[in-house]
Amino acid sequence: MTTFIIHNANSAPAGSKELLGATQRRKGLIPNLYGVLAEAPIAVEAYDALGSLLMRSSFTPTERHVVWFTINAYHDCHYCMAAHIPFPAPRDGREIKSPRKGVMDYWNAAMADLAGTGDEAG
């Protein structure tokens, strides 16, 4: 099995140090996925940019969690599900109330089925 290094702002390659430091200041920690992706500076930068774009979307905080949890559940990613548990999201079985939830569920399933390619060629 491959063992990945989980970098911090000190151990990361030069191209990732600034982003990891900014993440530490912004989030109060460096998520392990950021630490692993830091091995390839462009990878951690891309992941951070995608997260930033989602945060700027018109989705409410709850709707953003619907997106994350739907994709994580679809891919059966227990690590990712656990990573989002500490953040505010309904966890008591209540249905999420949102006029856009049905559209979001459809979009999430379609994108997961297409592996995020945006076309039917997948």
C-alpha cells in the first residue's frame, strides 16, 4: 500500500507552503487532504479553488453540505463523510428543507454518474 506524507506548512514543497499557511489561518487547521495534496502544489491549489468557488455560490451552508454529503455517499467515501461531520449540518435524520433540494439531488446524482465530466461520454 502507498503511504502518503501529510505535509504541514513547514514540510510542504515550496509551491504549497503559502497555501497551507493561509489554510491554517483561515480554518484553524490544515485538513489532512490538503496536507497530502500539498505534495503536488497545483493539486492542492485546484482543490482549494474548487472549495472557494462552491463557497461563493448561491448555495446556503446547508445546501453546500447536501452537495458534499451526496457526492461522498455516492462514492461511499467514509473518510470524506467523517471529514464534514464536525461542521454544521443536520445529523439527526431531519429532512433538509430547501426549495432547491430536489434539483440539487438530481444534479448531484447526474454529476456523480458522469464522474464530473459534464457530458454523457463519462
